[in-house]
Amino acid sequence: MSSEDGKRGGGAAGDAEPEQLALVREAVRKAKVPRAKPRTWRGAALAKELPVARVLVDKGVLHLDRYFDYAVPEELDAVAQPGVRVRVRFGAGGRNVREGRREGGSLIDGFLVERVAESDYAGPLAALAQVVSPEPVLGPELLGLARAVADRYAGSLADVLQLAVPPRHARAEAVEMGGPAQPPVAPEPGSWLRYGRGEDFLRALAGGGAPRAVWTALPGPEWAEEIARAVRATLASGRGALVVVPAGRPAARVDEALRESLGEGRHALLTADAGQERRYREWLAVQRGAVRAVVGTRAAMFAPVRDLGLVVIWDDGDAGHSDDNAPFPHVREVLELRASREKCGFLLGSWSCTVEAAQLVESGWAAPIVAGREQVRAVAPLVRTVGDGELARDEAARAARLPSLAWQVARDGLRDGPVLVQVPRRGYVPRMACARCREPARCRHCAGPLEAQDGAGALVCGWCGREEPGWHCPECGGYRLRAQVVGARRTAEELGRAFPAVPVRTSGREHVLDTVPGTPALVVSTPGAEPVAEGGYAAALLLDGWAMLGRPDLRAGEDALRRWIGAAALVRNQGDRGTVVVVAEPTLRPVQALVRWDPVGHAVRELAERAELGFPPVSRMAAVSGTAQAVVDFLGAVELPPDAEVLGPVPMAGPVPGPGAGRVPGAGSAADAGRARRAGALSAGEQWERALIRVPPGSGAALAGALKSAQAARMARGVSEVARVRIRVDPSDIG
């Protein structure tokens, strides 16, 4: 053994450790050094040109909704370009200044908006801590759009950019992307010839024009192909196109139609289901100009498409188009802003028609694209109704789930193919009502709704969990009960017993089917989860229509008609014996509109009534919610426009508008006890109130500005969480 070996083996490890540490230091020195570590850059030289960076910090609070100036170190000069993500130190006190630099504060993310020569701030500036990535993800167009959306909805720019710019993924940024493909040849009109102005619309897009249209699509699966033709016509003019749909299933259908029309790699798919890396890679392909066609769900409304020539929204009445995060923008309004700002075409399509869509046509902002009545009758199914009179005389309806007419239509339809059964709610447990007068059955202790759980005989309160033996109706004295709304699982069980030789499939929240075969089967679905049947459904049964029409909501009739038409559009046409049965009073306006297949006429009449009453969308409205004292204090402090009208405040009877859903006190079931309270939800014993503020057309911007200023002033004073209020401009649900 040598002397060196003896030293190592003899325990002289102290001599070996410096040698090992030296090797580690050498390896670290030779390794690639990060471009910029989060640091204060004490004593570092500043950039010689444009040494000041204006940064939007990621603080979603209104009183900080502005740009902050930071010094640009010389080492970051090349990568600190407008649009990149940066990290800065925020919140350092004015006393913590060394060598003319502000230091300290916590690290926070942000976007570098611009570089300037001098700062408007006279004091010392902190330096940029780090350029997270040299990828410019915030261009001028996206920044301007985000600012316009924030101003419209009385929100902060940082909150909008959280919705607009997806989270970074380093591996996606490393992918090399080529330039855009050559423009395709303009498509033939195809099925657009079925509509009066369809061919003219495509011709205008292919010629570089910017037409605006509200399109009432005919029933059937052709809508995705028709959108793909409009996108291809836009690409043929050398411009880009953006399509936003409410959910992943319709996004997949448009994605397939675009792939067949354009070929592989010619468009991007932006959905949350794709995963962070793939979604960011697709988004970068759009931002870099590698692709100019995009289809996606809600967040895709901000996709930075180059040379935008067309924006498309499908089914604008779907709740999936309204964002649940502050400042709660709606896809339709954002795409309207984009069409106006970028001078591009606009297409709002749906099988139905919302009141907002009718207003766009009424105001002349968009032109209608509809088919003639003969064409509608040729492709629409036969619609039959079952009202209260028929139900009262129908012995089968009292004892079974289906009225006699619905049972007969289902039996006949099952000879030729699948039959769709739409149920207004998912699950199993029904809420009960008096079989004689339909008065809701309520708990004697807390007035909560009584439920029959899993077919058991005992009634249980849905709020306090108490059993209710020996119930009788306080209105008519009756003691027999009926289900108010039977869930999808319970309906599937009852139909399985009624048609024992027929397979029963369910599609709902837990398990949504995309397609079903064209063989005979019963398909029980909740609204919006209806799968597409190969060759179309032979029949459809729309059950418990009164449950959707009876909701205490301004949009109850419009939403019910939209959901009915969405299901009926999947049924074969009348010539192929396609039949739809809706269980609802036939004299009601939405039911009549379904029978005539006239959603536009229904929307026009609804718009006229709302104009008389001063309801949205004719007027602009904002909801202010919070504890009773907080709402009163806020209304006393805000400087509303002179023509503003305050309605309320009144106690809230629904979810809290904000991040997370809340319930009114006592509205939680026994199973909810002990669960963590979601952000924005009501705490135990807390009662919220809501006030509605209404202004006439032309004062919406003034209302949003006043609300934003008042909220920013309160937050700057540091009001407590209990005293805060939540603001939602143009709420989708106003009761």
C-alpha cells in the first residue's frame, strides 16, 4: 500500500474532500451558466439603449392594474424584449436602496410590455431579476385585446392575460417550426347552397372581405363541414381563421372536418384536454405564424392568429362560452371585439338562436344566414307534444316514466334504430312533489326539498338530511307523491324494465358518450351530453320539459329551446320517419318554436319583450354581490353614471359569482359537512346579497369604469375579505 493509499484508508478524509469539491466546482464552472439568475444585479451596468422596462406584474388586483418601471441590466439587454416573460422583485420599500437601486421584495412573474429611454418615476428603480424565456408571447394585438376585455368587464389586465397566455413549457419552446403553408384553393360552396346567403358569404371570405353573419344552421351533422369550408375560404385569401366551440366533443368534430378539408398540420387544436406541453406547443405554432387556422374551446378566443380574417363561434348560448374566472369574459363578446379591432369577418353559428344573436342582426351589425322554410321542413324531424291535459288523462303516465305517446314513438323508433331520451338532470335521486297539485314536497324542519334516495320508501331532506315520515301536502291535503325531475340513471332503470330486450346506454357528466352505433338502443342523456348516432336517431323523447321551462331565470325559455333543438337536430328528418316528442305544455312559446322549428322567431320576440322591460342585452347590467353591509358600502361609494338604475340588493338564492360556487345558508346536504370551503363560497351562517345595476345602451363603458374605480379604491384601502364584493358585468344569470 502506498503512502497515499494509506492516507485514504487511514481515515484522512479531510484531505480527499477538498479534492472532490474542487472537481465539483470545475464541473459546475464548465456547465452552461443560466442567462440570468433571479438576483438584484447589485452594481451591474445597465443597458446603454432603452434602459427602462415597463412591466405588467402578475398581480390580479385592480389598484395595481398598471405598468411598473424596472431597470434593464446590460447582461439582459439582448433578451429583455417586449412581450417576453420576466421575473421581478415587487414590494420593496423605499428605504431599501443601495447604490441608487431599489432592492428586496418578493419575486413575481410578469410580462415586459415595452422598453423606454427614461422612466416617469423619479425614484430609484429595481432591476429585472430574470428573463424567464426569450420567447415573445405577448404581442401588441393580444395586449390591446386583453386591455379592451379588462376594461369592458371591469377587471384587471393581469387576470385577462392569465386566461389568454397559456403556462410556459420549456420543451415546447425548443421545438423548431417552419413557416406557414401555401394558401389552399377556395372551396366549392357545397352544403352552404342550402342557405340564402351562404354562397355569397364564402365568396366574400375568399375575396379578402370581412362579412359578419349570424348563421342558423340546419339540423344534421353538416355544421362542422360547413365551418371547415368557411375556414378554408378565409385561408385561400392568405389570412387566418379562428373557431371557438363550447366543449371538447364539438372541437373534435371541427378538428376532423378541418383535417379532411386542409390536410394534416394545417391547423392547431387548442383544448385543455391536450395537456400543458401539447397545448403550449400548438399555441406557439399559432403565435409564430406556422399555422393560421385554429379551433379550440373557450381560452382559444385569445389565440394570436396572424392576419386574422375570420372568427367563428358555435352555439353561443352554451354556458361553456362564459369563463368562470375573473373578469368572466364571454367568447361572443370577445370575438365581437376582435372582429371590430382587427377588421375581420365574424360568424356566429348555432342550431338555435340566442337573444344576443338576434340583436346583432336587429342592429345591422351582422346579416342573417338562414334557410328557407321548405328546406327546413325537408331536414327537420316531426315534433309532437304531450301537455298537462294529455298527462292528466293518461293512466300510463301516472304509473310509468313515459306517457303513452312517448312510449309508442319509442317502440316504433326502436324498430329502425336508436332512440334518444333527454332527461333534465343527471343521477338517480329525484326530488318529489304532490301528485295532485305538483306543490314541491318540503321538509317540515327547514323547508328543504324532500328526496327519495335509491328507490327507498322513506323521504329524506336534501338540506338537513332528516327523514320525513307520513308526509302530506299542505296545499291540497294529498299524500301521493311524484318525482319532480327523475335523474338519468333512474330513468335508464325504468326504461330498461319497460323495454327488457333493448340495450340502454347513458351519457352524462361522469361518462359522456361521443357516438353510438345505428342499431336499436335507448340512449338516456342529460342536456348537452347527447352522443351522435350513426345515421341519426330514429326518435327522441324530451322528458320533463316543464322542469327546464319553470326555472326562475330570464333565459329559461331560451335555454330550454336551445337544448331541445340541440337534441332534435340529431334525429333523422321527417321523410325518414324521424320523430321528436316533447313533454311540455304545447301552448308555451318555446314549445311552439320547437314545433315550427323557428328559433329565430322566438329570439326576435324575446328581444322585443326585453327591450320593453329594459333587460339585457338591450341594456347593460352588472351584478354586485357580497355580504349585506359590504354591498351597501360599495353602492354608497361608487360614482355611477347618471342614467344608472340600482335594483336591490336582495338575498342571493344561488351560487356566488366568483371563483368557485357557493350556496345559500343551509343549502348543503349532510354529505357536505366537513368539506373544505371553496374559494368564493359562502361560509356557514353567511348570507350574501346581490344588487343589479342597469344602464341604457351607450353607458356600458361608463358603468364598467365606475365599478372598476370603486373596487380599486376599496382594495387599495385594504378592506377585509368579509367586506369585499364581487363584480360581474353582463352576468349570464340574473334570475
